[in-house]
Amino acid sequence: MTDQARLEGVRSDRRLFMAAGAAVIGGQLVPAASAQPERVETNNGRGDGAHGGLRRAFIDGTGHGWRELGESDFVNVNCHEDTWVWAEGMLRCSGQPVGVLRSVETYTNFELVCEWRHNRAAGNSGVFLWTTEDSVAELAAAGKPGLPRGIEVQVLDLAYGGENPEGWYTSHGDVFPVGVEMTPFPPLSPNGVRSFPSKNLTLGAGQWNHYYIRAINGEVRLWVNGEEVSGGNGCEPRSGYLALESEGSPIDFRNLRLRELA
């Protein structure tokens, strides 16, 4: 075989692996299920993700093992019938009343991709991971506004103007526990409960934002618009429902995609 033919064969293999959802890490092809985002060293030399060096990865939720989440994958818990509407390739939420739409199934280890945009300045919402079954059952039985227990990945517009005298929240992807356990990655909120984003990447109302969330073995990591910014570990419980939050303002979701991991 000539050198040129050998080179063309390598290129062909590379295209096939990439089409199947693989990634190129350190010059080697790695199957998507075990691929790790690029690690970027910062001036501290640690390069260890959101709590050391930012890692860049724009995951679009396509390739081996990924599937789209649609209307049949979710159940209304404690919102009105018209709070959540699937239309025009999107999931549209009116924001009223405060409540959640949960997944039909529970999940343990998984990756999740979603895009969201607030349709009004100062909008508030969130994505709940490992939402507890008992808290969802309590909300459904009460039939009243309220939110469940789980790990919340906040979805907050830049113009949100709630009381924040000590800077206890941000609008760029806070991750924090709600009635459950989690050890947040630094930087931390003043009260030490939230993992604050290490970089401000969120776009304002009317613009689409991209979240890639990885939840494995009790650890959660969030990428906002292509860069890892926050997360935590030691989560308990580490299995439960996904839930999308209605919290007072209209918001759209699209390209909800999930891949379960072993």
C-alpha cells in the first residue's frame, strides 16, 4: 500500500468514527460514550474543570446513544393544562403557575442537552436533576404551586432583579441542591450552598442559550454555551426524575436530548 493510500484510509476511518459520534481527544479517536471535553489549563496549572480550568465542549446531542425528548416523555405535575405547550418544534411554558413538568422515567447516569430562551426580561426557570419521587408525589397530591426536591441547574435571565444584596445568586448557571445533598464546586455563593459559574456566558432575554449537563455517579457538571462553568459532587440521591420549571415568566425550550450512561 502506498503512503497516500494509507493516509486516505486513516482519513476514512476518522470520518466513520466521527459520524458515529466519536471525538478526537489528544490526537486519538475516542467513542462518544467515553469522550471527555477538551481540558484547558489556566494560570493555576490544575486544569481540573469548572473548579480549576475551563473545559470547552459544544455537545449537540447527536450521535450514538442520544435520543430526543418529546411530549410523550414528560408528565405535568402541578401546573395548568395550558402551562406547557409543545408547538413549532419547541416546548413553550407560560410561567404560570409555579410548578414543574417531570420526565416519565427516572434517570441515574446521563447527559442532557437543552436550549432555552426567556421571552421576557428578568425571567426565572430551572432544570431539576435527580428530582425525588416523593417530592413529586407530594406536589401532585396537593395540586398547588410549588417546586420539588433535587439538584437545580438555574435558568435565570440577566435582568433578574430579585433581592440579591450579598450576591447570593448569579444569572450564568448556578448549580445547587434543593432539599437534598450536594457539595458544590468553587467558586461558591456567599452562603456556600451554590456552585457559582466560573465565567459569565449567558445571553439575555430573546436569545437562545445552550446547556450541556453531565450527571454521573452523584456528580453534576454544567457547560453554558460551550464552556464548563459549575457543578458539584456527593449528590444524594443520585437517581430520579428530570424536571423543567415554570416560575412566573414565559420561557421556551428546544432540542431536549438525552443519553443514558452505564
